[in-house]
Amino acid sequence: WPSSCTTDPGGSERFDERERVQVLFNEDIRLGCQLSLTRSQLASFCAAGSLHPFLRYPDSLRLGIWGNSDPSNYLDWVPNNPNQQQLADSPGNPSTSQAWDPRGNCSNVVNSLNFEILTADEGSLRNPQQKIIGARVVYGQSMWMAQEFDDSKPNLYTITATVSFLKIANGGAVEVMPPVPSVLPVLPNDIFYPFTGAASSCRPGRWQAMSIFLVSAGMAMLIQKCLV
């Protein structure tokens, strides 16, 4: 990574944006640089509460879930969940919690930007397609201490940016079996009308009950014959 990156005493950071590194799919990467700050510069940097450009990214950043994700289809990009409007866990500037201690240390310094990307295989077992199923940005924080009390001697502080891929374990093949078809024919609800049911205006007699019994017995014999 770059050996050093600079910052003005007033907290206005400078970073060469031409130093870009291509991130390939499923390849973890770690980049960083070192800030050289005197005690007074560290105090100014801490009081400014500004995130270093090396650790910034646009809130509108999206990751394509497929290698050929359609730019016009928001569902092909993450995050696309209404509950996750941006990659960072929390909106706003994470450096606002920085606090300077006159003894010579700055607490809650955001010193790392970490992209965590979840992937999984999807589709046919013979030709699975790798897919990004989720992503988030996590900021790391630490305490920076001015080891040198002499303000003419600078201290070195490291900031990093990482990209890590985590593959979700394959759940294995799922055997899909269609339901067993029924041997019974589909009959209308009023098949025995007018012998039974509320639609009949008279109470069925003995011969009607016998007819129902014979029909039911015949169907049972037919089913048994089919199953033998």
C-alpha cells in the first residue's frame, strides 16, 4: 500500500485519488497508509472530527449481485432492502465521537474502513452461479496517542481499508418430489343430491339410504381393485 498519506494541521486531509486498486471478486484485499502527525497536529486532527478521504465512500455506492447486473434494475444491486439504505451500519459521520485528551491522546479515531461481502452459489448444481447476497461497511476505531512530547517530532498512525468476502456454506441438494396423486376421483359436492344435503326438502327413506350405501361400497371396491 502507499507508504504515507499526509494531512494538514488544521484537519484538511489530502489524498491522491489516482491511487486506486481494482478489487476482484472473491479476493480479499487490504490497503493502507500512514499519517505523520505531531502532537499539535494530532490535537487539530482530533478536534476537526473529519473522516480521512482514504476512509470515505459515497452513500449511493451499490454492489452488483451478478457479474452482469443490469444497471437499470435496482434489484440487481445491494443494498436494495428498504431497511438498509446504505452500506454503513449507521448513517452520518462516524468521526464525530472523536475526543481529545490534553494528556496527548485522541479517542474513537476512525482508522479503518471494512467492506464485508456475503456470497453464495445459486442455481443448478451442475452450473452454480456465484452471487453477492449481502454487503455492509464497518468502521474500525482506536485510540491514537502522541508518543513524542516534543512537538517537532512526528508520530506515525496507520489507517486501513479492507474488502473481505465470506461465502455462505452450501445447503446441499434439495430433492423435490411432487405430491402423490389421489386415486379418488374429484366429485362435486352435490353428487348425492337430492338424497342428502340441505337442498333436499324431504327426509330420505330407507331405500335412499340403501342406494347411498351401494354407491359407496361400489366406489370402495373400485379403489381396492385399482390398488391391487
